[in-house]
Amino acid sequence: MARTITYIDAINEALHQEMERDSRVCILGEDLGMGGGVFKATAGLYQKFGEERVLDSPLAEGIIIAAAIGASLVGYRPVPEIQFADFIGDAVDPILQQAAKLRYRSAGGYSCPITIRVCWGGGTGGGLYHSQENTTWFAHEPGIRVLAPSTAYDAKGMLIAAIRDENPVLFFEHKKLYRTAKSEVPEEPYTVSLDEAAVRRPGRDMTVLTYGYMASVVMEAAEEMAKRGVDAEVVDLRTLAPLDKKTIVESVRKTNRCLIVHEDTKTLGIGAELSAILNEEAFDDLDAPIMRVTGPDVPPVPFSPPLEKFFMVDKEKVLAGMEKLAAY
Amino acid sequence: MATKVNRATAVGDAPASRHSPELLLGLYRMMVKCRMCDEKARILFKQGKYAGNFYSNVGQEGGEVGAAFSLREDDWVAPSHRDWTSCIVKGAPLKACFAQLYGKTDSPDRGKSTPAHMGYPELHIITPASTIAAQLMIGTGVAWGLKRQAKDSVVVSFCGDGATSIGWFHEALNFAGVHRLPMLYVVQNNLWAESVPLRLQTALTDLSDRAKGHGITGVSVDGNDILAVYDAATKAIARARAGQGPTVLECKTYRWYGHSEIDPAKYRMPEEVAEWKKKDPIPRFEKYLADRKLLSDQIKKQVRDEITREIDEAVEFAEKSPYPAPEEALEHIWA
């Protein structure tokens, strides 16, 4: 039976259900056991499953990920947590050089089914080191899935699918969505495809490609644009690696215009790759240049409220981008 | 009072060995095998038989063989780039080891990894990366999993002196200490991390002191004394199997050649190299065995002849093994 719950409750529920279903699932990270996680994503798990399966790790991101990788080699399906994406630096080698490449470098002799939960994103006053997005550091690397669900429904279904997937997965959870995003979520476990983007709003006049918290901002802007006579199709990427090129290209072939919206800084953000894909595969279908609305190329995210507002993409900035594209 | 002595040791002035002749000769044969395979790998590289590079372990066989010789099939090894021969000790077929050098389809990774970065999943040898100390962290994760499964398997991970400086070495030791994991960290202290001498690596004299800071056991031994290594390793492994936690075992030794086969190692004084070559672990052990009438010139020749034949067969196999099709580059990325 479905009921309306928040994004963070959906994640919590997915963890509870997968740990009940499969004794190989275990979690580890900072403050997530007895403390239940700084955002309470892991609340109740320690009490239910104990320290054997819900481990408060030392304050060391490298071993959090590496311990998960090692445990996965002996049959576990660990779900390590990086408390803030800003702290992932120490774990970059374990993620990119080990988890993402173990299957390749052993020609399939080893696989590494871990799901790394990462809290990311700005707009909550977190400042320079509690706001970052670094999805593209990892989306650049073949061999690891990079997911960024935008709804509570997807958060639960994609987290369950990720835990059951044989590939290593980075599961980016936008902290601004934790308690603002709510949707009808079935109580029972279910999975959502890890290979498909979602068309959130069908439209004729332009395609807007986005993901994460920005998906909700873009949806509001698209409704506003509809009132102004522009019917936008909103594609929520959901998965940044591998990208669902088929859905992306088909949408732009239909609408002939494309706006890319992301919170991440502009240079070499995922928008650059999306634009290149469309250049290669839909050039003849374009009636206008591909345009981008993104965070500015400054260290994300400056703290003081006016500075943060300057950084963050909001509805007004998206509307301005949509107007510009529509007028071209 | 009559003392019951090992039948192998009641000879001349040599004190009794604690070990059986079978074990002693097994250790000897394995050291010679590692030496001969390693030297062959170097020659083949210099002959241009395979691409890439090779990281010789010659001079360090006491640590390599002594630490891993007693491992069971269900135990794990997490090697570094310099531990190609640890695969031989763990029991990987020589044919696979040489196919690995050649990047052929009969190598365990079908040519994906470079020559010295060999794993062997069937024997729980973790295919290494080049990033230093990463193997210690992943090995530690494996040990965490094994402990949770209440198995008495252990993980032996090798690294050099340089690896003890990087943060991941400490993250691994710390975690292993907290959870008393069945880990043996073998530090092959060969005095040089590529071209950086130990004095610029650390203020420590004994690298096993690194263990103290993490509340775990640390032991330093003469790495060129295979029995000292073997005894310390088997003790540590027994403790690990019994749930008594991890050990750092420093083997003080020397890397005879450059960091890799393209490194002439001009940064080292020839006198230092010559001095260490006199401490070669193999003649030293040969003397130990000969003093106990366990080794004759005939046996030495027999051992070498057998290994030569095995190597020749393995090299021929590797040379005949096909290269992967170019498109195999696209395989094994995703499950």
C-alpha cells in the first residue's frame, strides 16, 4: 500500500527492508549507528540489526570504502556512507581506482557490489564544505554507476535496485530533498531501473535535462512556462553514469531544443557531456544552440546568504534560460 | 639426560632445527623458485619479450616466502606491484604467472593488468592496483568480512617501506586494530622507496613501531633469514586465526635491482648493493641446510634443474598463448 513519505524516510525504509531481506547487506560510516546518521537516514538500523551489521566506523573515509570493498569480495553487500560529498576526497582512490576497476583489472574474477550513499548539494547554508556536488568526478570513470534520484519514490526503488546490483554504485542523495521531496511510496520493496531517465513532464517545445534537487526547481519553472505558452519536456536523468542516451536523444529529436540545468559548476559539468552527446547524435534535429543554466565557476558554495543565493540555480534563473531558448 | 632431537639436526655443531626436513626443503625450494622465476622475468623483459615493466623482488625472497609459505588455500593474499612471486608461493600455476607477464589470454586477467600486477581469484589473491597501500586497505576489508563470517582464514598483505608513510596504511592498521582483524601486514623494508632512502621516509628505525600507534602487535625480523620470517609469520597467523588480532611484520631486507626494470638505480652506492648481495638469503639458508646435512650439491642441482624445466614450459606456454582480441578492452567493465 502506498502512502506519502519523505525522501529520507524512503531511504531509511529501503535500508530496513533490504537488511531484513538479505543478511549480506551491512552498513558502515560515520555517526550512522548509535547516532542514526546526521540526517537520520539510518535511524533505527543499529537498534534492529546491531553492531555486526550497522557499524560506526573510525573517522576515515578511505577505510570506510575500502572495508566495504574488501567485505564485498567475501560475499557481503555493503552500503557504506560518506556523510558529506565534500569529505569524499580521502575515498577517491578506493572508489575510482579500486571499486570501479576491480572487475576490469581482474577480467571479471572479482566484482564489487557495494552501494556508497553520499549526501550532497547546496542551498541549505552549509557553506564551502557541506554543500558540494562532485558527481562528475565519478561519472567520468567507467565501471561505477552514479545515481542521483530526485523523488522519494525513486530514492527507495533505486536504492534497493542499487543494493541488489552487481556493480559498484555511488548513490547521491541531495540533502535539500531529504525533507522537502515527498511522494507516494509503496510500503513493500520495489526496484526502479538504474539505466533509465524519467520523463517527468512531456512537452513539445523544448527539452530540459536535469537531475537531483534541480529536477523539482525545473518542474516548477516548466509549469510557469506552460502558462506563458511554452510546453517544456522535463527529463530527470536519475542516473549520471551510465547516461540513458536513448531517452535524452529521443526527447531532443522531438522538441528540437535543449536546455540543460544543473546545480554543479558549469565547466566540465555533466552539461558539457550532454551537449556533446546531442551534438553527435541529434545535431540535425536542433533548431537552437544547446543552452545551459548552471552554478557559476566559483568554489561551491560560498556561505553568506546572498553569496549562496548567487550560486544556486533557482526558478527565476531557470525561467530566464527557458525564455532565452524559446526566443531563439 | 637424553634429548629427543630432530633427526635432521643431530649433526656436527649445528644446533637442532625446530622444523622438519620436509618444511625446510620446501622453504628452500620455494625461495629458489621465486628467485629463478623473478630473474627469468627480468631477462624476458630485457629481451623485449613483453611490454610494460617489471618490479623485481630479488633479494627479498626471505620475506616473500617466509610470510606466505604456510598459508592455506582459503587464506587471502593482497600483494603489491613487487609481489608477483607471492602468487607463486600461494600456489598459482607458473604458466599463468608467465602468461601474466606477456599480457596474454591465459593470464588470470586476460591481459588487463600490467605484468607485475597479478591476482589469482581462485586462490584468493587480490589483483593489485599501482596505488601504494591500497592493497592493505582492501585486504583489511576482506579480513573484516572473514571475521564477521567467523572463519579462521587470514589475510596477508605485502607492502614496502614507502607504503608505511601514506595515510591509507594507517587507516588500515587502525581499523584492523579496532576490530582485531585476522591480518598480517608484511612490510618488506628494502631501504628504498623507488629512489627515496629510508632516512627521508621516516624517523623510525623499526617500521614495526608503526603498529604501536594503533595498539596492535609489531615485530621486526631479519628479512633475509627465512626461518626468522617464517617463525614470526606463523606465530602471527596463528594469533590471527585465534581471533587475537593483526600483526605488522617488518622484514629488513634489500632490493637488489632498481625500482623497476627501467630504473638503473644510480642513486644507490655500489658498495651498499654489494654489501647486501653478500647477505643473500638463499646461500645463507643453503649453509643452514648443509650444516644439517639436508642439502648437497646434488640436491641443489636437482632443485634448479626441475625449476628450470618448469619455467621453460611456462615461458613456452605464455609465448604460445594468444593475445586478447582488441575488442576485449570493452569487456569486464560492467556486471
